[in-house]
Amino acid sequence: MRTYLIPLMLLAATGCSTTETARTVAVSDVATANLVRADGSNVGVATLSDRSDGVWLSVAAVKLTPGTYGIHLHAVGKCDAPDFTTAGPHWNPAQKQHGFDNPMGTHAGDIRNLVVNAGGVGAIEVELEGALYEGPTGAMDADGIALVIHEKADDYATDPSGNSGKRVICGVFTKG
Ligand SMILES: [Cu+2]
Ligand SMILES: [Zn+2]
């Protein structure tokens, strides 16, 4: 009888320690972006969420070449192929310089490099600290916002673009 009780107690303790606490996050609005290459092929999706705990960006991209790539929010919601220059510079409502390692940085649109695994999948979820979702200085302002993935890694220092090369993938965020 006694040897039978011990494993039951252990099970109960394990059950308690692995129970996840549900965290309530209110979402006011979500904007989504289809991520496309210059040839129009779709490689994934990004979302911008206006949440009670901040503005969050999530990206899930597939069919990419394994590696590390610069990824930013660019100031204009316009992705004209083939070079996607219509997306404008990095989103920068606070008039800062580029880069996490730049003492004069960073742009609100600066994001840590996207690491694409051996299966060709690159995914992130990050809080855009201090960012506003909408309004004149918000992400979803009058001229919108776009996500851009580049041909090489961001060096986190070179102003204004992190020396990450060509714009390879682009997506315009739209509400709803
Ligand atoms: Cu960029
Ligand atoms: Zn930047």
C-alpha cells in the first residue's frame, strides 16, 4: 500500500509543476501581410498585433535558403517588384539611426536577423518595444508599413540599412 502511494504523490507533484498558467492577452487589432518574392510567389505570412502587452510582430516564412537574413519593418506599405524600393527606408518615427550596435540607434523597424533553418523555415515573434500600432507615429499610419527580408544578414551597425543587401521578400500589412 505504501509503495503504491509514493508514485501517485510524485505524479501529482509533477502535474502541478508542469501546469501552464494561462496568460490573458487582449488583442485590439491585427494586420496581416503576405510575404512575396519579386516573381510574386508567396513564401509566408507576417502579422502585426495591437495587444494589451504591446505591439507584436510575428513572421513565418517557408521555402527559403537556410541562412541568416536582415529583416525590417519599412516605412511605406508598398511592395512594387522587382526591387521593393517603394517600401521606403526602415520605419523610423523617432528619427534614430540604424542598428542595435549603433549608439545613435535604433529604428523602430529594426528587428534581429531572421535565422532560416535547414528545412527552409524562418519564424520569429517579437515585441516592438515602445512602438505604437496606429496614429501618426504608429506602424499602421496613413502610408502603411511593410515587412522586408533581405539577401544577407544585417550587421546591426551600418546606417541606414545594416548593409543587408537587396530586398528579396516583401509584404504589405493590411488590417483585418
Ligand atoms: Cu530592410
Ligand atoms: Zn534600421
